Amino acid sequence: MHPRISLHQVGFLDETTAGFVTFCREIGLRHTTLVTPKLFQSDESEGVLGAMAGGNLHVAVLNHALAMGSNLELAGAEESEKLMRAIDLAVSLGSRAIYLVSGGRGSLDWEAAAQRFVSLVLPCVDHAKDNGVELLVETASSLNVDIHLAHTLDDTIRLAELAGIGVCIDLHACWFEARLKEKFTRAMPLTGLVQVSDYIAGDRTTPCRAVPGDGMIPLERLIADLLDCGYKGVFDLELVGPRIEQEGAREAARRAAEYLSDLLERLGA
């Protein structure tokens, strides 16, 4: 399997983290992305430390959501405290990045919600930098407006710049935007993660992800552009939704990893 592929835990939440880590190793992956709600459970965090021991699998990234139980308008200092905890967890797992879901805006306009996001992240930025952990904010579908703020790559870059953090480019959320390679070039100095999945025309659910190669996203062109812009990091397979559940998360992940591995080899990544 290509060494720059990571698999996201979000499609495996009904399994233990240790079981998910074991599966990643079984299919030959070098990297994985884990979610903090699972890891904040003591038995899960202890289990993953045991599962990671003695292997060559690396926790590339943690996924952490701000204000998931409310929104940015209502969120308080406890959200900064949770992010501090996530940073410490990343350090213990040897992870070099955390990508964030921003939290929904409530009744705030975009600019006010962005400033609220900045105020929650700011107390954690130095702690992350001092420990070698990069904080990122992702691009997410506008159907996730209840839990997120950045729904175009432009807005994601803007939010990251305001907060003094990096960017996670989710291709599923931005592949249809105009002048995308120009935006990749602008985002590249901030980009710490690229997420990959596919979209099948006509899907109206959320999440509506498909195995790469099954849908209409021009992944070969987009990934070639990202590589040409200088992206050096991992490509994270985030697979979740009805199509993935119908096929089965393990089989879908295996097919996705094989497809992406072949694509990256072909592109000389």
C-alpha cells in the first residue's frame, strides 16, 4: 500500500479503536486518523496505545470538533480546555496534527462566528506549537452548517488565517469550485492534510461519500494539481454514509486504499 495513505476512523465508530487500528495494519496502511470523542474514553485511549505498540502504523492526525454539543454562540472556555486535552492526547500518540470542525454559528453572522472560533482556539495555539502539533480547520459541506463554518476553500483559508492555524482540504467539499488550482496554490503553505472520497451524482443525503473511483470527482486531476503545488503530506480516506455502510466499512476501505494507492503510484507521489 502507498505510504502516504491514511484511513479515517469515522466510518468505524461501532468498533473499538484498537480493532480499527488492527484493521489498518492488516491492510498495509502506514497512517490513520483517529477521533477524540472515542479517545477521550479511558478504555479506548489505553487500548489504542497497546494496539499501536511495536508496529509501523502512525497516528497522522486527530479529528476534534469544537462546540459539537451546542454552537459557537453558546460555547464557553470548556471548549478551549477540551482542545488542550486533545493536544496532549496527540502528543501521547505521536500525532503531529489535529484537524478541527469549527462548530455551528448559531444566530451569529459569519464574521462574528469566525471571531468566536478564533477566541476559542487562540488559547491553545502556543501549546500546540510548543508540542509540535499543527492545528488545522477543514472545508466541510454546507449541509453541515449546524456544526461547521467553513464551506468553501476560500472561507477555510480565511478562517485559518484569522486563527493563525492551518488548513485541511477535503476534496469532497470543494472539488466543484472555480479556479481550484489557484486556491490550492494559495492554501498550500497552510495545508497539513488532504481528505479523499468520491461523490455519485444524484446523492442528496449527508454524508454522501463514495469509494474513490466510483463517482464523478476528478481525483486524478485534483491530486496531480495538489502534488504539483507541493503537497507533501498524507491523503486521508474519509469514508462514511449509506453507500459505505451498504458495502461494509472494511471492504469499502480496502477498495478505496487500493484505488488511491494505484493512483498515487501512477502520479509518482
